[in-house]
Amino acid sequence: MDRRAFLQAGAAATVGGRALAAVERPNVLLIITDQQTHNAMSCAANPWLKTPAMDSLADRGTRFSAAYCTYPVCSPSRGSIFAGRMPHETGVRLNGQAVREGVPTLGEIFRNAGYETVYGGKWHLPRGFDGMTGFTRLIGGHSLGEKMDQPLADASAAWLRRKPKQPFLHVASFMNPHDVCYWIRAHPGSRQHADPDRFPPAPGNMAVDPLEPEAIQFHRRTGYDAMSQAVGIASSWRRDDIRHYIHDYYRMVEDVDRCTGQVLDALREADLERNTIVAFISDHGEGLGGHLWAQKASFYEESARIPLILAGSGIRAGRTEYATLASLADLVPTFCDYAGIDVPADVRGVSLRPVLEGGGTVKRAFVAGELLYQDQTREGRMIRTARHKYVVFNGGARPEQLFDLDADPGEVLNLAHRPEGQAELDRHRAILRAWIRETADDFKMPV
């Protein structure tokens, strides 16, 4: 169905042809942070920061331990969040690109089903809020979280306390801990540190594999954009420099946690919590010095794996889901499932509702990711299965990586070039080839 036909399809959501009354449909509150890695929360057993708001949501909901973005860069990931499809399908393969015409997005889907749809904060997908997105703008974005996040929290909390018309879809898209990007550029060299004992320990996987794929090494050395410049800066840091960077990054996470708490408090005080599905996510992670990587744009766990928490009526409380592989592309079908809205054709995500409510499992063997360095001559794909992660680039020397994440969670031993990895390497190559065919991906495997 093209965009125009979709928008004209009618305002009533149906399940099995039965119109759903507004009072039966839950509200949806989506809270997004920017550049928060999967374990940058105290509820993820991290003792080096305190995130009471995120923890409170995990206490009354389900946290997915193995959740991944579809692309570890802002705009492509957000295209998948709002369309439920892979970046090569949305057309968003680099920052600043727009979702392709004809691909329905979350605001349009829910507005067309009779929801009030309101968005505040960072968007990072062009064409504004006038039809393409289906959202009414609450408050615009700013490049710095220290300038945007508190005004956004104030505006979102005020909007919720006004008892908005129900059902609603409200998105609060915060900027932090993205401010770490500017912190990195302000600290280009090694330096002396006051009281380094207060810093978290350095990661155990700081070493860079000399046999890393050439495409990744290109990103490390060129400095062609701000992301690769950050990796170059981090490569000159010493151990205490990395520790200082992690310490200050965690303070940015705590800042955005306070803003998140303000929104969650307003939801509860407005007596909207009972009938609202709340999702907390980040668009991608942060390198945090693993493999001497800073910022995003990497398939390593620190950049590709993200926090994902859902809470609401019927969702199991206080549970961490370790077995289910989740993707940010799952948000559209999950929200639609709870709202009783038909999922648009060709959505690649799946509804997480069976897992959330304890009545079933998600039928998937893997989640997939995409990444591009500067142009399509250095493009990569990721397949994450229950135990392994496979990465391949379409050019350059040593294009493949294979990690056994059970035995090697720090991804320091690449099995792609070892005899003991051959069987899994062949299996993951076959999975990716089938996925390329299924999704009409134009990626060309070099093997």
C-alpha cells in the first residue's frame, strides 16, 4: 500500500473486522535516548551509575538484554524505529536522509487509526512534521542535550498532566548522552587526571585486532567525518583517559535519566499509567573504549546493542529477557499489536507481545544490522544469532568477523579465519544470503 492510500484507509482500527472503541486501546509513550549503550543503566547491574527512572520502568516491565539497533548511526536507526523496516528498505542509509516515499511511518499509522500523535525532541529525519511523519510537534530539537533535554522533559510532562485526548502516541526523544560526541572532540590528547580513583575501570577489550576488516580500519584512520575523528582521538588515549571518558559519559546518562523520570512521574500523576504502554529505547550505543572505539558506527556490541524496556498492563513486571533477540524494528509491530492496528506490509520486525506477556516466544533465529562507511564501496551487514555474531563488508581485505558471544563477550577472538569457526561461518553466510534475497537487499557479499 502506498503512502496516499494508507493515509486514506480510514480512522478506525480493527481486529478481525471489529472496530475498536478508543477506550479499549492503550496509549503509547515512547522515550528515546541517543547513543546509550545496552548496559549504561544501574538495572543492568552496572555499579558505576545510578538510573532510578530507567530502573523503575524495568521494575514494572520487561527489559530485553539482547536488543539491537538495525544500524548504529542516528538517522538510519530512527528510520527503522519509525517504519519497522531495514535501512536499505527505508532509504535512510546515512545521516540526514529521509524515509522513502511510500513507506508508512509510526505517526501516520497511529494517526490514521484515530490516535493523537505528538512528538517532542530530536527527529533527525528530514521533511519535518507536516504530513510525512504524521506527528504534531510538541517542541523542537537542539544539537546539545544540555540545552534540549530539560525543556523537552518540562514540555512532555506538562502535556501529559493536561490529560490529553486518548488514545495517544507520544514520543519524547532526548538528546543525551549524545553530548559525549562533543566531549570527545574537546579532549583530543592524553592528559593528567584529578582523582582517577573515582573513574570506572577500563574495558577489558581495549586492544585493537590487527586483523580487523580493512573497512573498519579505514574508519579508524581517515577522519572523514566527526564519527571517524572521534575514533582517531580515542586511539591516542591512555587507560585513564578512557576511564575519564566513561565516567563523564555515565554522568550524561544520569542527566537524561532525571528527565526520563520527570516524564514518567507526570504519566503516573495524570492517572495515565494504567492504560499506557511505555517503551524506553536508545537509537544506538556508544563505543566506550572497547577496541579503542568511541562514538557509534560499529557492529561491536557497545555500539550495536541498546537498552529496550517495555512496561504496561499485561506486561510481566521485573523481568529481564535474556533468550529473545530483539530489534528496534520490532517497535512498530509491537505497538500495532497492542493498539489493534493492522501492521503495514513488508514490516521486518515482529511483535514482542507474546514474550512480554509470558504466553509465547518470538519466532526468529537472528536479528540483522547494516552499516556504511562513507560510500557503498565500504558497506557491511551483521547477523546476530543466539550465540554468534557474523559481520561482513562488501570490500577490502579480511572482510569477515565471527564471534562466539557466549565464550567471548568482548569480541576479541575473530573465528572467521580459524578452522574451528568454519562450520558457523558457513551457516551464517547462508543466513545472510537468504536474508538478502528475502528483503531485496542490494548488498553484494564478497564470499
